[in-house]
Amino acid sequence: MNGAASQEQVLERVRASLGRRYRQERRFRLYGLASALLGLMFVGLIFGTIISNGYTAFWQTQVLIDVYFDPAVIDPGGGRDPLELARADYNRLARAALTELFPDVRARRDRRSLNRLLSSGAAYQLRDMVLAEPELIGKHRAVWVPADDEVDMVVKGYIDRSLPEKSRRVKDRQLAWIDRLADAGRLERHFNAAFFESGDSREPELAGIGGAALGSFYMLLVTLVLSFPLGVAAAVYLEEFAPRNRWVDLIEVNINNLAAVPSIVFGLLGLAVFINFLGMPRSAPVVGGLVLTLMTLPTIIIASRAALKSVPPSVREAALGVGASQMQMVLHHVVPLALPGMLTGTIIGMARALGESAPLLMIGMVAFIVELPGSPFEPATALPVQIYLWADSPERAFVERTSAAIIVLLAFLLLMNGAAIWLRKRFERRW
Amino acid sequence: MQFETLLLILVAMTVASFVLGRQRAVAVAGRCGGIRALHSLPKYYGYYAAICCALPGLALLLLWLGLADRVVVERVVDSLPAELRELPEAQRSLLVNDIKNIAAGQFVDPGKREELAVAAELYLSLKDSSRRILSGLIVLLGFVGFGWSWLRLRPELRARNRVESVARIGLALASTLAIFTTIGIVASVLFEALRFFDRIPVSEFLFGLTWSPQTALRADQVGSSGAFGAVPLFAGTALISLIAMTVALPIGLMTAIYLSEYASRRVRAWVKPALEVLAGVPTVVYGYFAALTVAPLLRGFGQSLGLDVASESALGAGLVMGIMIIPFVSSLSDDVINAVPQAMRDGSLGLGATHSETIKRVVIPAALPGIVGGALLAVSRAIGETMIVVMAAGLAANLTVNPLEAVTTVTVQIVTLLVGDQEFDSAKTLAAFALGLVLFVVTLLLNIIALQVVRRYREQYE
């Protein structure tokens, strides 16, 4: 009788607490959901900010001017000597063309601020045109030339016109001129090819990621050529040949620890060993490639070993059974079967290497470099380092360009990771 | 001879050796009972000849790449007039740089002495002759090696075994690279750090409270050694890492719990890779995000509350670093939670516990060692992270626990001390290596402990 009563009591208590417990359950579940959503929100926020800041950089405002290729300016001697032609003052042509459009602007100061609407790249463009086609001299030609980055910002609507004139870099008078140009149909946004082709520049409208992308390409090439064979070889040895002893244990511990060493420490290694001890050139992609090789090797080795492990022992036994030597068994049967997994690991390692910048700062790949590198031994920067450099620049136009460079970098990373996933899906085998 | 041509010749000789060796094996076998008389397949005799031809030359080439420039530079320095030769080390290396620049035909200050031009010429001629000697030796070694294999080639030669053992040695060498990397890291960092500790006592570095390496710029200044007390850096690193972990640990852990315990298979299949995108974003992007978006946001928010938030506050950098670590924590916790045996969950549910009670009282305690291990790995990640703090944290070393102020970290200081042109011997640059040593040791310890904890936990349920 006592038991029945206590049972009743227990049930009572359980029932009474049930509502609270269910509420707790729901709350807990909600926390989990909220965390997952928060994480997703961060993904969206980062991508949203970068893309909304950067997509406009793929277009660049250009101005249509009617240039008179004045022989008196370009080639006073009349000899058509290319050296002479290259040295002429093309700025004057561009300025003259602009003055023609605004005959009412007279005062020196006004003229100067009018000239500031054009990029200094306009002169280079005119020079290249003349050098490519000397017959232009003495003729009139309508030319689209890049506008100054401030004009670009106004056209893209990044500059708030309602601000007082003093806190704007573009003055009221210039705004009026820009509007006049736009009304006359002489202001258009064109695809910004210079952004993809040229190297760094102090002028945002002339700066591009071409040099940095090429530097990254050379670096990844060096890294791939070194780290894939070395990584696969090391993995094959450790997985298939290595005896179980202290030495091999030491190697394994080392690989696991190296995978977690901060990347900047690899940069210190590169600075001390490659540059100061071996006397390799500073800022060269080949040194960057070497450092990144050491950094990605552990990743590749670990992935390759996992791929080798997944090949069933029956394959090995069958090969040995028909008389293959151990080396033949590994090279003819095991490695080909494990190759997709190894490639996947390598691509992921490469993607990480592409996004890495801290060690590159250590080995001097942060220089301001205008020329495109012609080989892995010439000074260059890399894409992430270019982003870091531009992020420090005060001009509004560089904010846009930094974001655009990030978009390009992320696109490459997405492509590489996508390739890795495709490779895994395509060749994955369940034994 | 151009370097590329040399390589091409070496490759051509190797290929020729392969073909000739193979043919010779077949020919020799033909004389004594056909191809079956050979110990190995004919191609192995070809490989054998190719290896004999190329390997000595390649070894020489590697040696030359490592040493030639040093030897040449030494000879050039020896040829310089005495007063230039006896310059201090740092100036001499500048001089050598000038000589190399002249030799490369680059523009060099015309005020430079006549001697340098002479030295540059000597440098060029020495380089040229060393390259010529190298080419000759490599070709010679190739012929000798091939000739040797030609003479030794007999049907009973165990060519396959030899080729395979060479290949095996190659594989083993590749695997030791990891050890050499570690040795390289330890040696380079330790060596420079020891030179730093010659000038600044270890105790001052580890326990000093002021960090201002910039004062060391002028050599004639009183107390020019600057202040190298690294405690503010350690404190700043700890503060930012702490903020990062406060963000990442709860969010990452709860996400992992939600995804592994509650979410349906379809949600999981979409949300997990989407979150892993965060792990693939380069850190420089996070740094830019922190500096461009988060810092102004925090500043504005602080102003509306009447707080003064520094534009390079520890909070901003820490928050963004936390976001970066979320996927790391969540995927590690996910693994650990999935490793908890289903029987334990079933037991708890069978006794009438709700799902969340099961998770809180059974699953998490069981998975705790693994989670702690994962958290330690995340901490070591946060400590070693560079780009976010370089772009979003401060440069001045403040000893403070206020997250709204700007602090600096170990990695930021390494970067600022080493980026740009500096002589390599100043206490300033050496200090960067001392900081690197601390960073390496601390992250290494954290990793070893974390891996140990995780491994022990795994064994518990296997």
C-alpha cells in the first residue's frame, strides 16, 4: 500500500516537472539551431560584404575625348623615331582634348582641377596607340580613356554629394563637369580589363591583380611540382615499406606536429634558411613556393596515407600472389587505386597554399611591384598579399579593388575545392 | 652553358642510357639462351643504366647549387682591397649585394668605386668558369656511370632488385623531409633566439613589462637597447585568443550538437559544407572583414552606448578570429560526439530522459576529453593566427585586460619587426625570432597535449 502511494507520488512529480523539462528541451534545441544559423549568417555576412563592396570594380569609368595627335607635340623633329615618340608629352594631348570640351574653363586653377578628372593612365594609353600606329600622328581620333578614380567613385555613387564641399575630395565644380560629361554621353562604364592585366599601381584606376595572380601562379607551380611527388613518395614509404621502429614513429609524430605549426613560423624558417643561409633572392616566388611546399607537405602526406589505407589488402595479396615484387605491387596496383584520393588531398593543400599570406610577408613578398614577373625568380607578390597591401591604402577606390581581388581569390578557391569534391565523387570507390 | 641546356643534356643522356642499357641486356641475353636467361625484365637493365648515368651528376648538381655561390663570393671578397675586406659583416654583405647587382647589369649608384666593377667582373668570370666545370663534370660522370653499368651488365645481374632498392631509398629520403623541416625550424629559430638572448637576458624577455623595440633605432642613444619585455604581447595574445574562444566554443559546440543530434539528414548535408566554407576562407579576407566592417561597427555601437572603443580593439580582432575558428571547433566536436556509442544514448533515453538531458548529462560528459582536446587545438590555432591580428589589432603594446582597447600580439610583432628592410643582426630582428621560438614551443606543447587527450579518449571507446 505504501509502494502504491509512493509510485503515485513519483508519477505526480514526474508529470509536474514534465512541462518544464519539455520547455528546456525546446530551448536547448533552439540554442543549437540558433548557433547553426549564426554560423551560416557569418558566412552570408562575409560574402555579402565582400561581394557588395567589390563587384563594381569590374567596371571602370572611361571618358570619351577627341584627341588631336599633334605632330608639334609628339614628333617635333618629324623623324618618327620610336624612342622620340615614346618620350613625348602625351599628357598635353589629353589635356588639350579636355580643354576643347570645356572651352569656358580658363583660370589656371580650374584647368588644373579639370585635368584631374583624367587618369594619368590616359597619357600611357595615347602613347601606346601612337607607338603601335605612327600614322595616327596629325589626325583626330575619338578615344575612350580611363577617368580618375575619384570620378569613378562619383559615377558609381560612392561619394555622397550632399556632404559639405570641404569634406569631399571631389569639389562642386568638378561634379558639375562630371555631370556635363555624363549628359553629353562621354562618360561610360567599360569592362575593367586593366584590373586583370596590370600590376600594382599607386593610382587605383591603373592598379590590377595581374602581377599578383601571376606571382601566385608561379608559387603554386613550384609548390605543386615539389610537394606532390615528395608527399606521395613519403606517404608510400610510411604506409607500405616502413618498418615499425622508433625512427618511423619519430617521422610520424613530426608530420602530425608540422601540420599544426603556425604558418608564420614557416615564414621564419624561409627567412633564416632560404634567404639568409642559402642566399636565395628576396621576394621571389620560388622561395615562396619552397616555403609553401614545406607547409603543405604534411597535409598531402596525411591525405595520401589515408588514401593508401583505403585500398583493401586483398589487392596487395593478389599482386604478391602472382609474383610481383613489393615495389611492383605498390606502383602497379596500390598507387593507381589511391591516386584520386591523393589528388584530392593535394588540391586541398594547394587551395590552402593559395590563400596563405603570413609566411610570404616574412620572405619579402610584400613589395610594391608594378611589373609583371617573367619567371619564378623575379620579384613578385601573391594574391592574398596584394589584398593585404591594398587594404592599407586610404583611397576609397582601393576598398572596391581589395574586395574585387578577394572575389577573384575566393572564386579560385571555390574552383579548386569544387574540383576536389568532384574528383572524390567521381572516383570514390567502396570496397 | 645555360642551366636549362645542361639539364636537357642530362635528361637526354639518361634517356639514351635507358635505351642502350635495355638493348644491351636483350643482346647479351640473346647470346646465352634468349631473353629468359635474364634475371629481370629488360627494362630494369635500362633503368639500371639510367640511374648509373644520372644519379652521380644529380648529386653533384645539388651540391653545386648549395655551395657554388658561397665559394665564388668568398673568392671575390678575398680579392677586394684590404680596407673593404675588413668591413663589418653587415656592410660587407651590402657590398657583395652591390657587386652582384653590377654583375647582373642593374643600375647602381655611379659614385661607387672602381673596385666594385672589377670585383663584379671577377664574380662573373668565376661564376662562368664554375658553371663550365660543373657542366663538364656532370657530362663526364654521366659517361663514366653509364660505362660502368655497361661493363657490369650480365644476364645474372639482379637489375630489378637494385633499381627497387634505389627507389626505396628515394622514398625513405622523401619521408625524412618532415624531420629535416622540423630541425630546420628549430635550428633557425633557436639559433637566432640564442643570439638575441646574448644581448637581452631571458628573464627580462619573459617577464619584462614594457615592449618598445623601436627605441633601438639610434645606436648612440643612451639605453639604446630598447625594451624587450614580452609580457604585454603574451597578455594581448591571450586576451584576443580568449575572446575568440568565447565566441567559437559555444557556437561551434552547439552547432555540432545540433547537426549531429537534432538535424535531419538533408539539413545536415547542406549546412555542414556551408559552414566549412568558413574554414576555407583565407585569413587575409577575415582580416579585411575585421578592419573594414567589424571595427567601425563596434566603434559606432560603442559610441551609441557612450563607450570609447579603439578602432583596433581586441574585441574586433577576437570576434572575427572566433568566427574563423567556429568550423574548426564544430567539426572536431562533431567527430567526438559521433564517436560516443549509441548504446549510451539509448540507455539514457530508455530511462526516460529527454533528448537534451541525454546530451547534457550523458553525451557531453562522455565526449568531454575529446572536446577539450579539440578546444586546445583551436587555442593553438588562435595563438598562431597572424593576418587577422596584423590587419585588425594594434601595434602598441598595452598591458590591459580591457577588450575595448587596442592590444598587440606575438604574431603582429613578428611581422612588424621583420617586414621591411632591416639589418639582420639588430636586436630588433633577432627579437622576432625569440618571439617565434616562444610561439613554436607553446603551440607545439598545446598540440602534443591535445593529441594525447584525444587519443586517450578514442581508445576509451574502441
